[in-house]
Amino acid sequence: MKPIISLFFIVFFSVSCQPIADNNPMNQPNPLPENNMENNTENSISYLALGDSYTIGESVSESERWPVVLAENLKSQGLAIEDPKIIARTGWTTNELQDAIEREDINDTYGLVSLLIGVNNQYRGFPFEQYEKEFVALLNTAISFAGDDSTKVFVVSIPDYGVTPFAAKSDTAKIASELDQYNLYAKTICEEKDIPFFDITPISRKAKEDSELVASDNLHPSGKMYAQWVDLFIDEVVGMVK
């Protein structure tokens, strides 16, 4: 009987280890990264990146996440910047990011803070008024993490996922219009607070014609697109931390 038992175990184990299909990639949780490796070099610049799937880099490697690419670009220009601490997860809305920040119980001050949030509010059909209220609160929190120095904070616009294969059967015009509303509001608030607002949405819309700008999940940006985002705002960020 031993050979039969061994064969059963092998078959059961191989079947049980098959990956479960993802039926909702916009809301699939990508685990928070464990403590990012940080350089403790004296006088180095610490960096905190707040967001959702676009900040954690759903479906791309860790090295292709745009906050990581940004940090590497800054290092290449001779700036002593630590590897970014990322608080982000796929599917997070503004209130979920707020809750996560509270759980982190951060007491440190950072030399650079970024914020990119809101796509899941739109995707889930949350009231726009909720975004208006919570985006401002998150931006104020970001400023506090920068030691109340708003010159060390920047916001990245929400990309348009409506141009991706994932949204092919959706009302793409409605998606674009609503995301434009979100981004216009965020831009207006940033201008009031004199905070840089980097509009990467036009780059995201190039994915309609260039499939290489979309990750393997047919929804999120590829490493190629994230690199283009960083190219857009690297010079301004250099000026913020010099």
C-alpha cells in the first residue's frame, strides 16, 4: 500500500499548490513591503511614499516601482537618499490609506514625502465628496511627516486605467472624465498649498497605443511607464532635496 499512498500525496500536493486565479486585479491586495532596506548614513535624505497599487508597483518587480526608480535616479545624481519607506497596497482608498498610516504610528520626519491616491475611490464609486475631504487630510498628514515643510512634499496624479485592456468593456469616457475631476481637485489643492503636482496622466494614456506601457496583468503600469513618470519629474524633485 505504500506506493499508492505516496502517489496520492504527490497528486494532492501538486494540485493544492496551483495559484488561484485573480478575478479582481484592481482590488487584489499586494502585501505591504517589509521594512525596506534603509541607509543609515548620517545626513542622508529619508523618503516616505504614500499610496496604493501604483505606489507599491502591482505586477512589476520591486526595482521597477516608481519610488524606487526615483530614489535610484537621485542617487545617480550624487544625492544621499535612503531607500524609500512605502506605505501602499493594491486596492486602497483614501480612508484605507489613512487607517494604514495610523497603524504604522510613524514618529519620524522625512526629507521627502510623496502622495498618490484616489483611483480606488473612483473605481468603487465612492462619493467624490469623500475624496475631497480625505485627500486634504492625507496631504496635511504628508506635510506633517515632512516636518511641516511643504517644500519637501509632492503629489502624483492618478493615471487613467480606462485605456488598459482590463477596462476594454467599461465606459472609458466616464472613467477618464471622473479621473480628470479627481486630478483637477488634487491639483487645485496643491496649488493652494504651493506643493508640486506632477501630472503623469497624459503618459498613462499613451498605453492605449503602446502595450509595453502596461504590466502583465493588463491593468497596471509597466516598469517602462513608471520610468517615464520619473523622467517627467526627476529634475523638480532634485531641486526639492538639494
